[in-house]
Amino acid sequence: MKLSMGAWSFSFGPFAAAPKSLDEIARRLAKAGFAGIELSGHPPHVTLDRYATAASRVELRRFLSDLGLGISGFSADLTGANPLAGHDRAAYLDLFRRNVELCAEIGSPSIRVDTFGAPGSIGGDQYHAAFYRLADLWRDCADAARQAQVPMVWEFEPGFVFNKPSEVLELHERVGHPWFRILFDTAHAYMCSVVGSRQHGKREVLEGGVAEFLEMLHSAIGAVHVIDSDGSLVGDETSTHVPIGDGRIPWSFLAPRLLSVPHVEWWCADLCFCAEAWELVEDNLKRVRDVIAAARAE
């Protein structure tokens, strides 16, 4: 299993006012011993404007390769169009195609998407229609991903709609495209399956918790983010990400099952919204390595 860290850990939340540069992050991760970096398409990192040409994308790929870093994935900035709104369909598909082309040129093995809308932003009478509309749009996006040879992965989380375990499974099945898979973030999975945070209508949790959720999605997973959860939300919006071992996830039980997920070559260590992320880079890598070592020893 190759290990990377998400560059957004040093540009979102506590770092938003003074984000670390991509150059600085990449050099830090390489020095710490990470095998790769997961890139952010949000400013000030790998945006369509900043990397507008094929030459600039080749140069980015070369820069990371020279540091010994692979690319484990790309979190696209698709906020310019709402995938839940019918009138934004063409704009979203165009924006997705431009981003997946960038992914192909930099050598990213996946492109990450989310549902965009916050829980509660869709009225009950429109909820199912938006669900079906999104599935139809993402099916077309997945076909564009197939043409670019870059798998599309959806990161579900409490911060966005359609976050019940049954909804995650149903949306994947409704899209029904082999190039559309699930990004399984362990903290988000805990908050969605154990806590049942910010869900539409009746709260839904799983008796077997995050491990049962993993089993439900096992063959649908295309990417993994590993981090712990203390059962809380950041600003009542999305999952708090805490260092592995400082939260409630049963790693001794979950990690061997995570390692058995097919089609996944990378684990991305994600400390998004963690104010101490920069100081915890080396410790974060050690904790993930320890989890893997313990799982393989069983």
C-alpha cells in the first residue's frame, strides 16, 4: 500500500488565511517519507487557470516525480456549477471534462467529486428528483472519465447531501457506470454510519458501524482516505479529522478489511481542518504505517 497525504490539509480551514504553497507541501511530504501527494484543484494549488497548458501540467508532473512523489488522486474544484440544479447540467459537465483532462495530463489515477449541496438545502418535495438528476449527470461524467482513462470517485460526507449509508449505495448503483466508484474516507464513514450526522429525514445508522459500511461498499470503493474521528463535526458542517488513534475508529478491526479492498493502491492520510496538520506530517505517516503493520501481523 502506497501512502500519500492530501495537499488541502494545508490550505483549507485553519490554513485558509495563509495556505502553504504546493511547492512547500510537496517538499515537506517527500522529506517525511510519503510516497505521494493527493492534489487539490482549489486555489492556490492545481487550478485550471494556473495549469492551463499541457506544458505546465507536464512540468508539475516532472516536479513531483523529481521529488520521488507519485500522485494518488485529484480533488477537482467543481464549485462553478451545481450538479443538483438542472439548469447547470451543461456547465457542470463541461467543467468536469476540463478537470478530467487535466487529471489525465498530470497522471492522476482518479478525480474526486462531491454532491455540492448542503444538507437541508433541498426541499422534501425535490429531494428525490435531485437524487435522480445527479445520478444521470454523473453517469455522463463517468463516461467522460472513461474516455480520459481517469476513474471518477465520489466522496460522501456529512457536509453534503445524500450521506446516509443506503443513499451512498443506491446512488452508486443508480449511476451504474464502471468508471464511477466511491471514495471511502474513514472519518466521514464513521460520522455517516455511527453518528448519523446531518441526514435527511429519519436518521440512519448501522449496527456494525463503519466496518459494516465498508462491507456494504466493498466492491464499489475506488479510493481510500484514512484518518480518525472523535464523533464531532467542524463548525457543525463536516467531519472532524483527528490523528489516527486519537478517535473512536476501531483500527484493529477495520484496517485488515480496508487492506482487502480491491482496486486501491493508495491510502491518503487526510488531516483536513486540523490546525496542527503541518506539525503532524511525520507523526501522521508513522501512525498510518503502524496501522498497516498491525493489520498485516494479524
